[in-house]
Amino acid sequence: MLHGRNISLWKERIVLRKEAKNDNVAEERDGLEHHVGKLKYPLTNDFMFKAVLQRNQTALKGLLCALLHMKMEEIASIRIVNPIEIGGIIDNKVMMLDLKLELNDSRILDIEMQVIDKGNWPERSLTYLCRAFDQLEKGEKYLEAKETIHIGILDFTPKNFPKKLYLDYFFYNLDTAHKYSDKLSIRVLQLNQLGNKEDEKKWPELYRWAQLFKAQTWEEMRMLAEKDDAIKECVFTYKELTADEKARMQLEALDDYYRQLGDAEEWELRKGMEKGMEQGRKETARILLFNVDNAMKNFHVDLERACEGLGMTVEAYKAAKELLE
């Protein structure tokens, strides 16, 4: 009897511990009201965007459902192809901040957050789309190529693009509207087009996600979290990452990296050329080459990635090199 009583007491303790643990989790999850004021790193920060969605699949599912007009139960599996290590070193892998994933083992998605209009979005998105679509291994049949979607979440409207919140592009014949293939498409969410009540009525979930990405304060995030469970998961994970010292250090290191590259932007070279100041042009060219070469060496990236981080073109780099030669 004593043995049986000990077992009963042991079970009661286990239950009490579980309840206490659940209470602590609930308390932690309900702690958003203690966070107020301006966000240091909004979700338009590409690193924070990828880190949050990588860590919380419920949030990722919610976003995908809004973007692709799906239901939660239609998503059986998500595999992130290019995860980043939170708190790891700043290298080429961390700098590739698009989010590549396989959805239900049948679709390939490439999601990219962009806040600066560099004037090359159509070409950039097509390049990413085609790279992702070219996934067949030797011996595989063309029919086995998976549907590939590139999704751009932009805080600008590219030149000549419609001023709408959400755009989807497919491979059609212009005369007959015949769809050439379902396997290639591009979707564009333009955050700067928020404010249209018709869009809010047509895509309520997508509209809330766009508001979340544009949120600048904890108060805005908390308000949106109250309306959508997937967004609530996203906000909780965001809170966890902002409290993670390693993640904060990684964000600061990336900020410093981009700031250093920004010291030699392409416009400086052009400005010097336009003024016709030979010495100034050459000095600007030297700084530009130094920064690009330094980025390639220290961060183990190729010329294209270094120039992209700098906000300039490979052609401008070559022009600077030619000038000095």
C-alpha cells in the first residue's frame, strides 16, 4: 500500500510540474503588453524576416496560405532548403536572405523581402525564378520538374508596375489567354500600396500580414496578433529573437557590414565623373574597388554578391577598374 501511495504522490508531483510549466509558458506568451515603443528591427529587415519564419512553421504556414490563397489543412509539409544559423558567423550563407522552401514536396518557393528599389526587380525576380526552376538532376525527366514560384515582398512599386497591393504573374499567350504552363509564376506583395479598402476586403489575411511587415511599433504588432493566430505566433517568435543576444549581435554585425559597403556606393563614382574631376574620380574608384575586393575576401562572396550588397552593378565595378588601369 505504501508503494502504491508513493506512486500516486509521484504522479501528482509530475502533474503539478507540468501545470507550473504550462503556466510559465502562458505567462511568457502573454507578455507582449510589456513591450512598447518603436521596433529596432521591423520585419522588413530581411534577416529578421527569414529568422522568424524559419523558426516558426505555424507563422510560415499562415503567410503561405495568405500569399497562395490556400487553407492551413492543405499544407502537409514545409522543408526549408537554405536555413540560416541564428547566432552564427556572417558568411555567404547568412547573406543569402531569400527563403527557399519545398511545399508539400510538389512546389518550390523562393520568398524575398526587399525594401530598396534598385531598378532591377523584374530582371532580378526572373533570374531567381529560373535558377529555382532548374532543379532536375541528371537522369530525371522533364515532367518531374516541380512548380516554382518566386514571391517578392517589396516596400516599393517597381517602375511601370500597377499600383496594387498584390500582383500575380503567369506564363500566358497574350492573344488567346492560353496558359503555357502552370509551373512558373511570380507573385508580388507591394507593402507601400497599403490603404485600399477594396484590397483589405478582398484579401483580409494578406492585408493583415502586409500591415505586420510595415509595423513600426510593438503596439501595432500586438493589435494584429489579436486578430490572427498565425500572426500571433509570428509576433511571439519575433519577441523571442529580439531577446536572443546572439541573434541581436548577428543583426548588428550585418548592419555594420552593409554600412561599410555603403561607403563606396555607385553614385559616388558617377558624381565624380560628372564633375570631371580626374583625381576625385580615381580616388572614388579606388575606394569602390577596395570595398568590393575586401567584401569578397573577408565575407567569402563572389563579385556579384559583393556588388549587390553595395547597391551597385558589376558593370560599375568594371568601369572603376578600367578607369584606374
